Amino acid sequence: MPATDRTIDVEALIAGGALVGFSLAIALARAGLAVAVVDREVPRVAAGDGFDGRASAIAWGSRQVLAGIGVWERVDALAAPIREIRVSDGDSPLFLHYDHREIGEHPLGAIVENRHLRRALHATLAATPGATLLAPAAIASLEPAAGGVRAALADGGAIRAPLAIACDGRRSALREAAGIRTLEWSYPQTGIVTSIRHELPHGGIAHERFLPAGPFAVLPLIDGEDGTHRSSIVWTEREALAPAMLALDDAAFAAEMQARFGDALGRIEVAGPRWAYPLALLQAERYVAPRLALAGDAAHAIHPIAGQGLNLGLRDVAALAECIVDAARLGLDIGAGDVLARYERWRRVDNLLLMAATDGLNRLFSNEVAPVKLARDLGLAAVDALAPLKRFFMRHAMGVVGDLPRLARGLPL
């Protein structure tokens, strides 16, 4: 709906839609709260094929979150299950192999193209009573008001709520306006994303091959309508070299991918447009301020080396929604400091640990010093040989380790 010059009263105001903001809005509205989402993007454009070329690795715990808010049923048929993960270091014969059969019947996760996720979220939000989408729209200012905040919209409208939630990305305007500082740096790397067709079926296997420039991931997608086998490529390349790679014609670009990955899937062909994304790390010094909470990329952004960025955001969604809904059911102020502090304690350590792990792995595997390379190859082989340790890492990759919110455990909010 378009914004107007009237003031809307809701219980939660969410700045920014996308995957995390819409998921949180749906979770809260399904629990009975009135929610308004203010998003800059035109909905039909944001849900189009050309808006976001990435595919997301959805861990099992994140799948539980999406199922619990009624979104997964819309993308289940479009999701390729991850049955195995193979991690290798260049051409080394030593590797790490995860197989879902070693820990249970569920797949480790699934790969879903972001365009499908966006459409599912838009459709679910539109069908959820209590959720209002104002788009395209922007928040011009956010000021304290009696018992909450008042957001002035760029077109003259306004929204009042006890709580505002920033899901507006790495360059979050609400975070900056609240004076929350960040620790951040840019990697000298570019993420190149595209989809490929290949001769042989992928068998539900996700590959991550570490190369000197960074990880090269091949992620299984569902077959095309014509039966062709498809995968998504996330190719981390040196920032200085990426433009030359992107400028290649399809045949030369496919040859470069083939040289990096090999012939495990047979002959490779480019099957879609190419996108390039700068890679950076970001961690907000605080996740909350008076009447404000940060979630998703507004709070943290990590290297895509393990494909965990969206999973962290969805765990934010599950934890924040639980804190808010629990307070609301007790008749408490959902924007109170103790409610927000509970959310920050719950999520900050998990996010910090994964930030450190992904940054460390990227630096470790981009190092070609011979003793370092030998040590990391032996480390991969050692984890692969130690069944209890490997099972723990598999469960961690599935997002089912630690103090999990109800939604991530498959329980209703």
C-alpha cells in the first residue's frame, strides 16, 4: 500500500524488507501483533528475476524457521536438498566430507534461489493479517514519542510504534542515526555469482573448493524445466581480477570455472546472468538502542565462505520474535530495555563467533605458504576421520547447536 499523510499506529515498525525484514514481519504478525514494513524497493521489481542473482544455503534450523512462519511451503518444490558437503583445498587429495546419513534422515539444508525466496515472502506477507507493507517508501526521521517512536516518512506519512527494528542492510540509516558504531572492513575480494548447466547430476552435493583467491562454491539447484542439471556458483575472486573475469564471453567464462572446479560435473555451461558483490565484514558494537533493535545485515555481515549469512539473519528473526512475543503475551512493553537486552545477549555471541570463524578461514585458506597449506589439509583430513567431531560440525552447519529459539527447533512461536 502507498504511504499517506495520515499516521499509522502499529506495535512494531520494521525498516527494510528483503529476506530478513519480511520474515520478521510475518513471524510477528502471525503471532497477533500489528506490524508495518517500510521498504525502499518496488515490490514487483524486488521479486523479479533480475533483482538478486544469488542463491542461499538454508540450514535445517533456518528451514524450520521458514516453515514455522508459513513460507517454506511456498518454496519447498523449488529447493534443492543438500545431502552432502565436500570441502577441499585446491587439488589436495585430503578433504572433508559431510554426509547427512551420518547424523539422521534430514538433509543438511537446502539451496534456494533468492528470487524464489523473495516471491514467497512477498506472497506470505500479503496474505498475513496484521502486516502492512509500505513500498516504495522511506523513513525520513525516527524520533522518540510517548511510549515509543514516531517515524516520519519521506512522502509525509508517519508511523507510531513502541519498537522500531532496523533490517535495512549494511548501510543502515536507523543504526547510524542511533549513533551505533560498527567494526568493519572490506575484503580485497569480489563475489561472482551465476548459475550453470552441467552434464552430470549433482546428487545433492554442495562443493566448496578453497583456492588462493578465495573459496569457489558449487551449490546444487533443482533441475531446469527441460531436465537440465543446474547449480549456483559463488566464486570468490581477487578484487583486481574480477572485472576481467566478468568481461569474458560465456565460453571463456565457463572455461575459467571449469579450470577451477574440474570435471566432477562434466562439461559446464553458463546458464544465467552474472552478478558481482563486494565482500565485507561488519559487526555493530551494539544490537539495541532505546526503542530500537538491529537484525540481519544491519547488525552483522560476514564473509560468504560458509554460506551462513542468511542463516544468522534468520536466527536473529527467530530470537527477536520470541523476545517480543513473549513480552507481549505477558502484557509487557515490547520496546522496553530488558526485552531488547535479552535479544542482544542471545544473538551477539553466536554472531561474533561465526564472524571470527569465517574471517579466520578465509585468511587461512588464502595463504599459500607450504607449511600452512599442509597443516590445514591435515586438519581437514583429521576432522573427516574423527566421527564425533565431524558430527558436531555437521550439526553446527545445520543450525541445530546451541540455545535455539522455538522456531528454529520446529516449535510454534
